[in-house]
Amino acid sequence: MSLENKVAIVTGAARGIGLAIASRFASDGARVVIADIDEDAGSRAVEEIGTDGAVRFVRCDVGDAADVANLIASTLQVWGAIDVVVNNAGIVHGADFLELEEADFDRVLQVNLKGAFLVGQAAARQMVKQVEAGGVPGAIVNMSSVNAIFAIANQVPYSASKGGVNQLTKAMALSLAPHGIRVNAIGPGSIMTDMLATVNADPAAKHRLLSRTPLGRIGDPAEIASVAAFLASDEASYITGQTIYADGGRLPLNYTVPVKED
């Protein structure tokens, strides 16, 4: 139970990677707040994890400062502390660079980058108070992507936002290090989420995806959750300011690999 009695907030946790992280944290003994804009999916997530009151849902638009303040206040009202935050909430918008609308660019950065800043800052302020009161320093995990390094021509704001998350992670880590608070990021590769399901259903697209993945398979959300659990735990006590890429070997690859035919 590496996170036993820790209070953790996971944003964008109603489904996909966020849900896997919330479930893993709960199984590791944490009390978890699922933060998401989808109230129905959030309620279902609480029922799915089902840990006798150790998981709660709070509706939150992470790009809205008032919503974030409510998230922090609601967490403190129930459990009185914040020990771990995972900034997982994220959206995408596909458009050619020449056709991309300003509003769509702003919307993606509002969630993916500003949201991580707002939630991270608000939670860190509470974590500092806890340290000053003699508590144990907390940990923050931001969700980056291999697309912080690579770029996708028709995913301009997503690629830009994830590059920003990497730099935000470093700046946060340096700023919070004097308080003992660690900040790291995870950069997933191709993970089997709802967003990837349509690609996986297309044989040509799946072949293209696997050709750039040396391990030869699509990752599972639980595999990202295990990295998050490690970074949030005391096992990672000397790691801060880092982005851990869980990508099946994609980043080191500068060519394509043979794909086994089914």
C-alpha cells in the first residue's frame, strides 16, 4: 500500500488513463478525488472503483480558476489535506496549421497547459502549508506525451501544449524543491484509450502505429498508472523535474520496424 492514507486528486479521471490512475491509487491505499467535467462518467467511475467512500467525484473545469478553487476546497473539506496531484485532464483538436482557429488553439491550451498550471499551483500552495505545519512533502505528476518531442502537423495546439507541460514541470520542480515537493511528468506513447480506439480499428492506421513501436503493441492505461503510482510514492523520493516516457521504445526509434501480421 505505497500510497496508504494519502489524499490524491486526479484530473480528467472519469475515463481512460485518468480512470486507470485513480483506480491504481485507490488500490494502493489512497483517498482519491476524481476531477472531471463529465458528471455522469465521473459518478460511474466512483462506482466502478468502489472503495467504500475512499473515492469522491468533484466536477471541475481545470482551465477555470474558480472551479479549481472549488476542487481544492472540496478536497480539504472531506479529507483535510492534499498529498498527490495528477494533472491528467487533456483534450485534442485536429486541424491543419493554416486552417486552425484561434479559439480552438486557446481551448486546447486552456485545458492541457493552463489547467496543469492552475491545479498545480493551487495544490502546491496547500502542500507548502502542510510542510510548514510539519507534514510530509507532496508530489505532483503532470501528463505530457511523446508529442512534446515529436509533432503532428494536424495537432498543433496539442503538440504545443505538451511541450509546454514539459517546461512547466521543470519550472515547478525547481520552484517547489526548497519545500521538498517533487514534480514530474509522464509522456505516454500509443495507449489504448477511447481516442485511440478508432485508429486501432483501422488496419492501415494500426499497422502504421505499430511500425513505430519497437515493443510491437499498444500500451494499456494501467501501465501509465503504474508509472504515476511510482512517481507519487516515496519510492521516487529523489526524482524531480523529469519526464518519464512510457512509449514502447518509440522515442529512440528513427526508422520503422517490421510488424507481425495477425
